[in-house]
Amino acid sequence: MGPHPAVAAIRLAVRRVLHDILTELKTTAGVPAATAADRVPDREAGLPASPLVLVACSGGADSMALASALAFEAPRLGIRAGGVTVDHGLQNGSDLRAEEVVLRLRELGLDPVEATAVTVGRGGGPEAAARDARYAALDAAAARHGAAAVLLGHTRDDQAETVLLGLARGSGIRSLSGMAAVSGAGGRYRRPFLQVDRQTARKACMVQSLPVWDDPHNADPAYTRSRLRHEGLPALEKALGKGVVEALARTAQLSRDDADALDTWARQAEAGVRDARGMLECAKLYALPPAVRRRILRRAAIEAGAPAGALFARHIEEIDRLITGWRGQGDINLPGKVVARRQGGRLVIRQG
């Protein structure tokens, strides 16, 4: 008799990601990639050592389910499995909970395992500040242990929430693409559960008797995502019927495909709209489709020093008007003390 369907689902999701990681490592090492059925041991595949994959684990149901699946699948593929839990220090006793998570991960057989404490700043709001601190800690842990990848427990439900938050910001198709299955420097972060719903992960923990911790912040209405999770999405499902989460997750993938294609088009078109000195020519920019032109403008602003996280759609629209609605406007002030102006039929974007 096989495992419970929920356990089988999470293990399959993790197995696929681990195969992808092995294939990429072997390709980088110049070794022909083995098929999933081959399961070539590292010493035969030409890899210098068994690669290490870490799981980021808060102790919640999603990440505990992920940790259990990694602990089961990794040894079967010649991969070492470890774990990291981040103590944000935002709640009383958070250090003790981090120690409990470390013990649970070790009981699953993961090694190395560590808890790392961070100081959460205030930039961009509490949720963004905590996220920035967490990823900085995970980056440091991955570098310290030489990990090939870090697995994150974001589920299909998390993806749906991310799409709705992007829609509320009105930031364009890229914000509707949600979280990428692979992200970070060198594809460090992997999200195996983006096609797995939250209930499946919780069920997998229950049938395996895995203790989980429910973060009270996830139910705190002071946080935007919490309000969306407990009020917004249920209201949408009541009004539109079941299937909203699945539809939003599907929208994320379709939007990501479109955004990637437009980004590629913009990179290819950029060389053709610059003059011999590398200046952007307004007439040539005007001839491009708006979606392509605005991507070029955004890239130019970031290259000039504007922080990507502070550069919003309204900023790009203002720069775009220097091309499409030129009436002698003055300078456009952008984040990072970057200024955009039209000068002699050229678009000049630079600091100062």
C-alpha cells in the first residue's frame, strides 16, 4: 500500500524539483544529464560531491510538509538535505520556537540544520521588511553551507494571494505573474508547491503526525495578506464560486510567460533605439509598442540608479509622456535622485 495521496503529492512535487537541480548541476559540470530513471550516483555522474539542498522552514504546515518530503526524497537521489529556520524576533519566545523547529528537522534526518536570528527593519512596511531580512539570512546560510538550492514552501494558495496583491497595486503584467518557481541568484530558490494547495500540505503533516506551528501573524488583520487570506479570498469564492484559487494560479503562469516574452523583446529592441553614443532616441522609442517601450524605459531608469523596488508604474508613465506627449515638460524626478528629461530628441536619464 502506497503513501497517503497528500503525502504522495508533496513527495512528487519535491522529487521533480530535485531532478531539475541534479540535471542543472550535471550540465554545469559538463556531464550529460541523466534521466529521472537513471538516478546516477554523484561519483559516477562526475559531480565533485553530493550536492546539498536546504529547506527554509518556519515550523508551519507548508514548510514542515516540504521538509518531510525533502528528507524522504533527497537520499534516494544522492542529495544531502538540510534545513534553516529564521527567527525574526517579532514575537515573545520566537527563539524557543526556532529551537523547536531545529529539533523537528533533525528528527526528520536533515543535516545540517540551523536557526538564524535576524533584525527586521522598517523599510517598505513590516511584511516587506521581514521578507527582506529573511531572504538575506537564507542567502547567507546557502553561501555558508555551499547549498545548491533552497526550497521554499509557498503553495498555490500563496500564489493566488500574491496575484491579487499585484492586481491591487496596478503594477502591470509582471506583478500578476506572482512568484516564480525558480528565482534568486543562479536559481537558488525553488518553490515545489506552487501547484499544491495549502490543504494538501496540512493533510500531509497530519497523516505523518508532524507537529506544526500556526504563526499568529497569519491570522492578524493588521497584515494585508492576512486580511486577503481570511476575508478577501473567501468573499471572492462566495461571489464567484469555487476554483478562484486555481484560476488565479493559472493566471500567474500565463502572465509570467507573457511578461518573459515581452522582456526578451525589449532587450532585443533596445540596441535599435540608441544612437551611436548610446543615447535613447525618442522617435524610435515612439515607434515601439507601449509594453516594449516602457520596459526599455524602466531598465534605463534602474541602470541610472533608481531602486527597482521604489520604481512604480506611475514613474514609468511620466517618463513615457516625454516621448508620447511631449509639450516641453520639465525634468521628471525619480527615486534614487534620478532625473529624466527630453533633450534634443534624445531621452536623458541620469542621477542628479
